[in-house]
Amino acid sequence: MTNSMNSYKEHFQKLLNVEIKDSPADMQLIIDVNSDKFHQTLIALRTDGFRQLSILTCIDWIELNKFQLVAILMNWDTGMHLLVRTLLDRDNPDFHTITSIYPGAIYYEREIFEFFGVHFKGNPTYDKPLFLERWDAMPPLRKDFDPQAYSDSKFPKREHPHVFKAQVVEEIK
């Protein structure tokens, strides 16, 4: 880690009073916070120059019975990226929207709701279909979603009477 990255790391540790982790990527650090500190962390970072939310995404850690929300923030003045991560209970995936901090999160939250089932309280459109119109099953990116069972329940079984076999037309010499 360079001296400038060490100084960034120290700055964020003082600013947020949390442990900052190194990232394998250049100009990037990782911040893990409790879910009750996620919003105030984002507000502090936005005030500190991280005005771009590059993405808000979700990871299903089924073996931990947790979802992990990951916000990737960017500071255009320094070129620095921060991954701000928090864990949510998989059985009760409710979280408050971050759209008052980063308005563009409205679509990320809708996508996370559709694909993982995380409810974002305060986002007026989180439950409006973005990609999966008329979807009536478990969110499809949850690790306990069974795509074969879903297909079997939704689509008729098709028989394929003709078996296709490869035929060599001409041998290449």
C-alpha cells in the first residue's frame, strides 16, 4: 500500500470510527459497517467528496443466512473508490432506502428487490417491476431458488422425438 493510500485509510478510520480494509484493486478501500450505521456512513462519505454511487448491489450468503449490500462510491477529485458493505438478515430483508443520499439508488433498489427480495422502506417504487413483469416465484438470484423446479412448474414438458446426431459430411485432410 502506498503512503497516499495509508493516509486515506487513516483519514477514513478517523472520519468513520471503523476499521478500513485494504482492497486488491488500486485506489480502493473496503469499509464494513453494521446495518444501523450504513446510512450515516454514506452521508459522511458523500460530504467528504464521494458524490457518485457507482452501484448498489447484493450478495446472498446463504450459509450465513445473510444478504450483503455493497455500495461502491467514487470520488471524482481523487479517483478513489470505496466499497461500503453491510449485512442484512436473510429471513427479514428490510432496509431503509438510500435514495435521499444517492437519488440514483432508486433503480438499484428496485433491481435488488426483484432479484433478492430485499424491501427498501421509503423507496416509493421498489416493488414496481423493473425486469421481471408478472414474476410470481421466489426472487431468482437467491441461492435457494431452484430454476429447474420453476421451469417445470411454469412450462409444459416438451418431448423431442428427433434425436440429432453429428454426421461427418466430408473428412478434412
